[in-house]
Amino acid sequence: MPDSNTAHEVLTVVFQVRHFDEHERAGRRSDAGHSAPELAVLLWQRALDPQRGAWSLPGGALGPTEDLTTSARRQLAEKVDVRELHHLEQLSVFSDPVRVPGTRTIASTYLGLVPVTSDPRIPDDTAWHPVAELPDMAFDHRVMIEHARARLAAKLSYTNIAFALAPDGFTMSELRDIYCAALGYQVDTTNLQRVLTRRGVIGSTGETARSGPGGGRPAAVHRFIDHALRVTDEFAALRPPN
């Protein structure tokens, strides 16, 4: 049981698949010539010492009457105006006695997922950063992000967790881009559709998307059947191409 000289903070790794502006992603293009979507994490700059100005995960002290999940949701809403979380789960506890200077502080971390259609009005000291190109981070927050990325990648294999990153309706190429961004490697569209359909994860809406500038047959629009986390194949593993 922590003594009176121990503090407890709650931090959340918030992921979203985003298209970054051209000046932010100069030279990075997909095969189609458009900017490729990337897995992004929400960070803010510390306002107080130690490490004032360093990028860190949003969160703060656990309130005296709060449980951990309530604290995580409250602090995201109050401090960075993130309210549209489609998935939130406890990640890990970081308890190294010297993880931060001064008072011993235990950190409970959460993984939060925001759909691609969400655009929260974040404060000026807060920004989305590509997970592949993180800035200098405060304390052990980089390790927390790495833990969250590994958890997300694992659950993309054996659960339907991608529902929390995707829009309500999507083409398979759009869903493939989300999987590629979150996993960090390429996924075959046809194989992805076959696997997710066989597991009963996605279904057709009966609608089609608008044709692109080059014309061609309109793509079918799909949706996730469930919008709550469930295991779809406990032994499955999505693997990078050989």
C-alpha cells in the first residue's frame, strides 16, 4: 500500500490514425501520390518542472474519490478536450521508485483509441505526433507509448479492436490503410477482407463509395458488426510480409 509520500498519476496513450499536413510529412507519400496515414499519439508539453516543456502523455494526479478509469476519462476531457474515445483499457503500471525526480510517483497507464473521423479541439500546447517519429519525451513516457503500440498491434490480430480506429463506414482499402498504419507494415487488402469476413468482424452496408478521379467500379462500403471489444480468434497473428 503506497504511503503518504507516494503519489499516483494516471496517463493515457491516445492513438489515432491520421493524415499529416504536407509540410509535416514532406516527401512521405503513398503509392497513389497522397500522404499515407500514420499512427499518431497525442502529446502535450509539460508546464512545470521537472522537464518543463518536454513532451509527455496527457494525464495527472488520481483524484481522492476517483477510480482509475474515471480519472483517465476526466483528465482527457478537461485537459486536452478528448471526449470521443471509442475504446479505453488499462495498460500497465510503472512503479520504479526513481521514474520521476522528487516524490515517488506510481503511474497507471491506459490505451485510448480515437476514430479517424474525430477532430478534437486540442489546446495550443498539445499536438498529434507520428509514433514513428516521436520527439524527446519526458521521463519514461516513450516506453509507455511502446507498450501501447505493442498491445494495439497484438489485439489487431485476435480481436475486432480496429472498430475503435475506423469510421462507421469504410472501403476495404481505407480499412487496410488503418491496419497498415497501426501495425507499421503492409497488409494485403484481399486477405484482410477474407479474414475479417470469415470471423464475422465486418459486413457489407449494401452501399458503394464514390468513384475516384480515375473512375472505375465503385468500391463496396463495409462496417464493423460490433462496436465493443471481443476476441475473434485467440490464436491468430497478423504478420509482416516476407
